[in-house]
Amino acid sequence: MSERKVLNKYYPPDFDPSKIPKLKLPKDRQYVVRLMAPFNMRCKTCGEYIYKGKKFNARKETVQNELYMGLPIFRFYIKCTRCLAEITFKTDPENTDYAMEHGATRNFQAEKLLEEEEKKIIKDREEEELNNPMKVLENRTRDSKMEMEVLENLQELKELNQRQASVDFEGMLGTYKELEKREREREKEEDERETQEMLEKVLVKRLRDSDSDSDQESKRPKKPSIDRPTDILTTDRLTDTQGSSVGTVKKTKVERWERSVGGLGGGGALGTLVVRKKPAVSIANQGPVVPPASPQTQTVPKVMIAAAAVVTEAAKTMTTQNGSSLSLLGVYSDSDDSNNSE
């Protein structure tokens, strides 16, 4: 099985290679080869860009009557990818490159053009110096002058580098760091001082506020230790120093009676049913009133006592005359009297 890949052929003993007939092919024959575009180019027909590295099935032929140091030069034929126009270029062994012939223009060859221009200038100069010795002297003088200028510029650059080398960069960095550290400490001290001043201002303000509050409290009037004079009118009953009952004089009772029935002098619906009696008679029927011994009870006006007696007599009279609605009012007043007496 391993012999199936053997490339050797069997040659018989009487084999003569000179007897093999040779094919008579033309020297300018063409071969189809696969290649890539060696440089960027643009088609002259349609303006299509063909970039370096694009693959083509090209035709190759040998250029007739053109050699470089015994090396043959080959020509390649490709077609534009857009308009199918024919583009040709050939090898350039002198410059180790390719040369465009026709069908397209080469792009991005500024460096090559510059080199060609320099070569052309050198060639023209050599031709001039060959036939003109004065031109040779002028060229030498110009070259020596340019060399001196170059040397002067180089000397200036060396001096500049020496001046920069004498500078102590480490010392400069150390000085800068020290200055930066001092500036940072100064800013920190300023911040602390400002903070301390603000705290002092706040403390002074609080002390002033506390002093003003204490002054206002001292200026406020104190409440009187004694009770109001009118407090005696709201008490349930008046008593003397020995605890004996004085009477049932009560301001709230009079106000409640006036709200429910009306005043004695009013012209209401019940005003005609009330029979007024003289204050002297009512006071005489009431009996002697024992004045209270306390100083607060002494401030009660006599008119209020007389008014209370008049109200009591009027209630009794109304109870005897009316047995329906006014009797209820009398019972209500009697019940209040009994509660107060308790």
C-alpha cells in the first residue's frame, strides 16, 4: 500500500532521452498565474481604486530584448474589477519593485518620486562637473560652507545640552516639594483658625441669648399670691370663721336663672307672671344675715345678697301662682338649693 505514492518511474535499459521530440513553443508565450496587486492603483478608464493585496488571475509573459544584469523582466496583464479594462505592469529588478506601464496610475509613491528626483539632481550635477572645472570649484565651496553651518549648529546643540545637564533636577524637585508642604501647612492653620473663630462667635451669641432670656424673666411681673376678688362669687356658699352657714349666694345660679327665665325687669312672656316685691320686705323676711369673718367675704357687695333674696322670693311666688310649668322651675331651684346646702 505504501508504493502507491511513489513518484519514480520505470526507465527501460534502452531509454534514450535525446530521441524525445521537443515542443516548438514561441518565446513570448503567456502563462496564467495567480497573483496579488503589488501596489495601490487607480483605473484610468472608470476611476476604480484597486488596493494592494487584491488577488487576480493574471497573464504572465517574458519581456523580449530587455534584461537587467542577465535577469529577465516579466510583464503581467490584469483586468479592472469594475470596467474590465486591461492594466499592465512589469517587474523592476533594479529598484526591487514593480513599474506601472499603462491602464492605471500608481498611488502613494511620494517617497519613490523623491528618490528619483534626488537621483536626477545628482546625475545632472555630475554631468556639469565633467565639462566645467569652475562649476566643480563652486560646488565644493558651497558644500564646505554647508558643512561649517552644520558643525556650528551641532556645537550649539552640544552647549545647550551641557547647560541643561548642569541643572540639578533632584534639588529643584525637593525645593518644590518643600514649598508645597509649607503651603499645605499654612492652609491647614488658616482653616483651624477660622473654625476656632466661628466657634467663639457661636458661644458668644449663645451667652448673649441666655443673658437676654434671664433679663426678660426677671422683668416679667410675678403672679399675685392672693386670689382674685371675684373668686368669692364662684364659691358654693359663704361661711364665717366658726363654720356656720351664711347663705347660698352664688353668681352662677343667678346667671343660670336669668338664662332660663329672664331678668326681673325683662318684658318677656313670663315677665307678667312675676310679682315684684320690695327689697326691704324681702330682706326683713329673710332674716338677719351674719357677715363673714374672712376678708374675702367682706368684699361681697350687699346688692348681690339682696338680689339673691329677691330671686328666691320671686321663685316662691311663681310656684304658688302657677302649678304647671313654673312649679317645675321652683322644684329645679329648690333642688339646687338642697344640693348646695349639703
